[in-house]
Amino acid sequence: MTAARAIDHPTFFEVTTAMAFEYFHERQVDIAVIEVGMGGRMDATNVVDGLVSVVTRVDLEHTEHLGKTVSRIAREKAGIIKPTSRAVTVAQSALPVIEARCRELHAPLTVVNRDVRAERGGSDWRGQDIRIRGSFGEIDVRTPLLGTFQVENVALAVAALVDLRGAGFSIPLEAIRRGIAMARWPGRLDLIRERPSILVDGAHNRPAAEALAGAITDLLPGRKVLLVVGILNDKDLAGMAAALGPLASRVYACRPKTHRAFDGEEVARAFRLHAESVSIPSVRDAIDASIRGAGSDDIILITGSIYTAGEALDHLGVHP
């Protein structure tokens, strides 16, 4: 932070972060789960000294602020690890950077897919079964969160909770099992209606789009997909089109209600390299057009950003 920035007015995110901390204090919470806004090292949330610091998979995102390489971004994200904390992450190309930070601070590190293993069992539209093994033993969980990528996420959550147990909290494995079974994530592979199936997912970058495409192929193979998509203008539009376009028989490109979004026609041009694509002015109009064009056995997939997902849920009468 520069000297000029230090005397500036606080940002909206900084103010709401402070409000959240004050609320947690007033409610005397035992455990607060705090998600970084962007990066980590310089994020407003990083004023706290956490007991457990979780670094998820590091991808190329916000490169104009965090750096142009995975290693540079990982250094920013690893900035949330403190001498007071235990760290949890996943085996990935950025792991050496995270390991170096932990060695520097003498912070214990648990790595999912190395120290903690997760194995996916059966899955359907109601959820999936996961077996997780580690130094704590073995736990079988059922999660309503869909997609193979959620296996890693659930394992990260279990590893973090086990670390909290090591920090002195009494958290039985049965409580962990119940908590994971109760978890809901509106707007993430969220099945809103059937016949046609309407799915809403907030995938907003290329890795998330690739994971979403894999999940659709895994869960609904061979089904015709109509894609409603609106994307923010700081994202990898070509990469997202390459990930999602081949999935679709028709693309309805739109612009969510934010000045940060690509124009619908620009999105349509990118997707035309992979599928028939049209530009529709708004998210709601694009959804309505896709419903008119869908058969009862088709899938309408609405995605591209959290903004698009939020507008979709509101238009479809879903209020999380």
C-alpha cells in the first residue's frame, strides 16, 4: 500500500470486512471462516492472525494485480499464512512456493493428495460419496455438492477442520460428516428445474469452466446443452469459450447488469468459433429465449459469472 493510498478513503470491501469482524465480535463466534477477496498478502481480510490458513488451487486470475505467473500469484496467496497458523493446501505446481512460506514461518503444512487422500464413490444429482483418509484415520462423507472438483474441496475442508482440532477445538468426526452433508452452494451446479433441466453455475474463469464442462459430461452424458453465458471483461473470454463452447448446441450470449461485463455480441463472437451463437441483450431475455428453444430432455446451462448466476436465480424465482 502506498502512502497516497494509506490516507485515501477505505474501499467498500474494506468497510464491509471491518463490519463483518465487528459482527463476529458482537456475536462471540467460536470460529469465523473468512475468505480473501483477492490474492491474500495485501487483502483487507489479512489483518487477522488465523489458526488455519487454507490456500486452494492457484490459477492465473487477477493477473493485472497479483502477477503474470502462477508462482507470483501463489506468493501473494501464501501471504495469509502466519507464524500462528497451520496451513492446508493441495498438491499443485504452486506447492513449492507455499512450502517455502511455511518453512520460513515454521508453520505446519498439510497437503491434500499427499498427506490427505480423497476417493470418490457413487454420485447422482442428489450428491456424491467421498472417502477421506489421513493421519486422523478415515471418514466417509456424503455431500450434495456436485462435480469431481468438489472431491478436492471437501478434502481441503476436512483437513482444515482436523487442524482446528489440533489447535484445541473439540470437533468430532461425526460433526464434520454432518456438516458436509448439510452444505449447500446456490449457483454451483444448481439444478433449478427439470424438463428441461435448468442448471445455474457461477464458473467465472477458464479453470472453473473446464471443471464445469467435465461435470456436465460426467453427470449428463449425451444430453443436448443450450448455453446461456455472460462474462466479466477482465476474464479469459477465449479460454472460457474454448472450454464451454464445444459442449453447446446453441449459445445465448448476454451481458449481466454490471459495467464490468463483456457486451453480449463480443461474447457471441468468441463462442461462434465453437458453436452456433446469438447475442441477447439481457440475462433474463437470454434465459427466456433458451427455454423457448429447449426440448423437455435438454439442458439449459446458465453460467459465466457470479453476476450472471445471481440474475438467473432471481429471474427463475430462486432466492437463496
